Amino acid sequence: MGSSREQVAIAIKATGVKTVLAESFARIFYRNAINNGLPVVICPDITKYVDEGEVVSVNIETGEVKTNKGIVKCKGITGMALDILKSGGLIEYLKKVSQQK
């Protein structure tokens, strides 16, 4: 993609993309995406199972990706990263946590 700045994750999300699948991510892009509420799922060899333009179904918690060629097991999102995503991003997560105190 060429950039790991948070604006990239914001722009991807603004286009309507629900989840990004890739064989790997730069650590800073991964955190910026999660912090902005954009799920990013690590899927080694995913390009072998998904054709360009294909719409897939992703379970971000289990990492299961349903493709035209079957189900691919990827790395699910867990822990605090999942909590941040479920809250809609880091800002909303922090608001939620601060209200619980």
C-alpha cells in the first residue's frame, strides 16, 4: 500500500471495505487499522485461495475465510485488539473503559 499512516486505514474504511486480508502487515499499519476500527486479518497464502474481485466472508474472531474455493483458516483477532474493534476503534474503546470506572 505504501503507507502505514492512520489516514490510509481511515480511507480504506471510508470506501466501504469491511475487512482487509493480507499475507502480512507492517506492525504500525496493523495497529493503525485496529485503532481506527478496520479489521485486518493475517492470512498466509491467501492469494492462492481468493481471486481478484471475489467477495469473501470473514469471521475476524476465528480467522475463517469462506472463499469460492472453500474455507481458509487464517489468524483471528483476539484480546484487546478485538475489544477495540468491537467498540468501533480506540477512541470509542477508551470512552467505554473510562465510563466503567
